[in-house]
Amino acid sequence: MAQISATEQKGMQQIDLTSLNIQQLSSLKQQLDQELNLFQESLGSLKMAQGKYQTSGETLEKIVQDAEGQDMLVPLTGSMYVPGKLHDTKNVIIDVGTRYYVEKDIEGAKDYFNRKVKFVTEQMEKIQWLGMEKSKIRDAIIEIAELKVQQQQQQQPQQQS
Amino acid sequence: MSDDIQRKLQNELDNFKKTQKELQKTIQNRQQLDGQLNENELVKQELDLLPSDGKVYKSVGPVLIKTELVEAKHNVSKRIDYINAELKRVDNMIITLEKNQDGHREGLQKLQHQFQQAQVKAALHA
């Protein structure tokens, strides 16, 4: 897929922005706008995922060893509960994705959520960095496009006279 | 003359729009596959971290069914292979569609040019 980047990369063509015409510049800007929007959306969903992993990790802190046998209410639906007892406080079952669930002990589960939070945070940082780079290019494109429009306007009265 | 060009122009425009729509759909498909690949790879990493006697469950509808770790690993690897093959297929499709789109775009530009020239001619004769 086509990539736009300020830093030179293998297999990428360097294009002098000033050599493009206004139409090309505007379609380039449109493409960048779309990408930036997508980044914003992705950041939002990543933030949500980060929050979910964090709460799950924090909930683990509440399951302590001596809570075994403790009474609790288990939600069957959003509004219906049945009484139950905590049977196993050493292990939890974690949804790892694609419908697979894995049993882990409390420490392992904490480690899992910590790793996930770290992973998601890293992805967010990457996207933020990319977003910054792309907005810089977008600003440059707008600047050049404005310059070109000005030049055109200056040329037009000459042609008419 | 100008009617003829106009009809061709409309025809080409329809074709262009059709390819554009198809391309968008294919790209969406690709993004979905990409997401699935990512998810499966994360699951694989997680399964690889488990000790060999680790307990794995698979959710089938509302129940969790215990699965052998080896079997789960095998299933996930197979799915990753399948998704990779699908990705390759979709990538090729995107390349062809992009080529088609460029062809239609060029045709459109040519026809537009012809149309304008015909109009200028008509204006001169009038």
C-alpha cells in the first residue's frame, strides 16, 4: 500500500512537494486527512482497551488467598443474580482472544495484564509519533498549496489584460 | 458527435465508480484480515508462553470446553496460515483493481478532453 513519510525509507520515492500541482496536493492532503482520522480512531479504541486491561489487572488485587469460600453473587444476566461461593482463589481464566481461554494463577494473570497494558501503550506511542509526522507533512502541503494558489492568482490578471 | 462522447463519458464514469467501490470493499476486507491475523498472532504468543500442562478452554457458544494445548496451538497456527494465504490473494486483487482504476481514470481524462474540444467546435460553428 502507498505510504507517506517524511523520513526516507527503502523502496520509497522522494517527491519534491513544490513540483506537484494544486490538484495533486489536494488529493495528497485528503489522503493524509483520512489517515490522521484513522489514527485518532485507533487511539480511541486503544485507550479503551488499555482501560479494560488495567481494570482487570486491578480487580485481581481484590482476590486474596483467604477469600476462599466467601459468599458472592454471580450475575446470570444484567439484572439477575444467583448466590455462589468463591471456590478457587488461586487461578483465573483469561480470554486471550479468538475464543480461547487460558487458566492462569493470580501472579501469571497479573503479569498477563501488565504485559497487555504495556503492549497497548507501546502501540499508542507509535501511532502518536506517526500522527505527528503526518500532520507535519500535511502542514507543509497546505503551505505549498496556498503558495501555488497565490501564484496563480497573480498570473491571472496578466493573462486577462 | 457530442452526444456520442457524452454517452461514452457516462459509461466510463460508471465503470470508474464501480471499480472504486470494489476497491474500497476489498481494502476493508484486507483490514479485517489484518486484524484477525494480529489477534491470532497474539493468541499464539500467549499459548507459547504457557507451560505444557497449561489449561486451555475454547468457547463454543455459551460454554467453555477444555482443549489440549497442543491442539489449540495447532489450530491457531493453521488459522494464521490460512489468513496469510487470504491476505496474499486480497493483496493481488487490490493491485489489479488499482490498475483498473488508473486505466479508467486515464480514459475519463481523455474523453473529457475530447468532450471539451467538441464543445469548443460546436460553439465556433454556431
